[in-house]
Amino acid sequence: NLVCTAALLAGLGLTLWAGTVMNPWVYVPIASVVFGWLYFSLFILVVHEASHAMYLVAENRTLHTWINRVPGWMVATVFAVHYGKHWERGHLEHHVRPLEVNDPQQFNTGIGRKLAKGVAMNVFIPGWLFLERMVFRTKRAGGKSSSSKGVLVAFVVIWATGLTLSAVYLGGPVALAGFFGIHVLSAWNLVKGALEHGGALADEKDPFFRSRTTLFFGRRLLMPFNITLHFEHHLNFCVPWYDLPRYQRDLRSIVPASVFRDMINPSPW
């Protein structure tokens, strides 16, 4: 996990540097997508794995808790998310009672026209993601913000500082692409949620069948760290991401084919 984290951070550095040598009209749209993918990947690897105490491991239980909690908080705060409320506690609720009223991660499950609209608004309307998450979501029944005032202040300070330094030392296009990358991240997360829990899955009586695994060409690149092996992840969330393919193969040998078919999303489009 540390090697993967270092690779993602190196990718961020390389993308920042590219803005100093590429044509801005070419760089900004491409780098926005690249930044979004890198943010998305870093969040999955660090925050998601840390919430399951699987980002880093240690024999000492106190040390084990903190070497997951600290990086989880660091990365989550960068993206205006309250790690303790929304992930360390909220993600456990998501696994125990997925898509039920107290699940704080039940809001990115739209499919079809709703999903397309959400992706378009996040990508093409600067600032929309902040309004949706911090204002509109809290007005819905059961809606909860994933942030707090302290986290929001830290988020503003981190990004204001980072974007200002990028603009001064690397150029305006780099700062612009870095900012747009947050919007791409939000759109990517909507697609991820649709694949994992979208559509009518909330109506499944068995909580384990409220998630689906999705297999498609290019999934390891578009949805990194085996995040699309989501049925298996909900079945046993103590399996780290790099062991999920082997876990899936073992399940295939003992689960009846008719049941296994219900674990897989048959129509990702």
C-alpha cells in the first residue's frame, strides 16, 4: 500500500510538472481527468482501506489503529470529508445496514438519466459539488453532510494554499486543472456508487445482496484497487483489496452458479 501511495503521489507530481511544458488548451482538459483519477485512486487506497484498518498493519493494536487513522484523516480532510464521522464510523454503518436510513453513504446510487445528469453537473458546473454535498444533501430526508465546520475550514485553507502556490510557481493552467480535478473526482464517485449499489438494490431484503460486483474490460484502470469486486467486499470487508480476486475465485468453487450470477451486475451500462 505504501508503494502504491508513492506511485500515486509521483503521478500527481508528474501531472503538475506537465503543465509547465504542455500547451494549456491541451493540458487543462487532459490533466483535469488525470488529476480526478489520481484523487479518486488515492481516496480509495488510503481512506477506504484505512476505514477497515487495512491500509497499514501492526501487531500492536493501538499502533495499528493510529497508523490507519492518521493517514485516513489526512487524505479525507483534503477532500472535505470528516473521516471519523463518515468513514471510521459511517462506513461501518454502511456495511452493516447498507442503503438504510442511517447509512451516510446511500446518496450516490443514481443510475440512468439521474446519473448522467449528476456527472454532467459535477464536471461542467464549477462549485456544484460543494453545493450538492454541503447544502442540498442536508435538506433531503435523512441527508447528512460528510463534513464539519473544522474540516471545511481545513479544506479551504489546504486548497487555497495549494492552488495559489501552483499558480505562482507552475502557472495558472496547473492550478485550474487541479481545481477541476476535484469535480472529476466527484463525478467518478457517482459512477462508482452506481456500479456498487445503484438502481433497485436498495429494495433487496438481504443486506448482502444490496451490493454488486461489476466486471468489464478496463475496470482495473477505471476503478482501481479492485473496488468493483464489491459483493465480495461486503461479504467480508476484512479481505484487503489485493486479495479480493483470489477470494472471488475461492467463492466461485463453493457458491452455486445460480447464486453467483446474482452477485454480478449483468449490465454495467
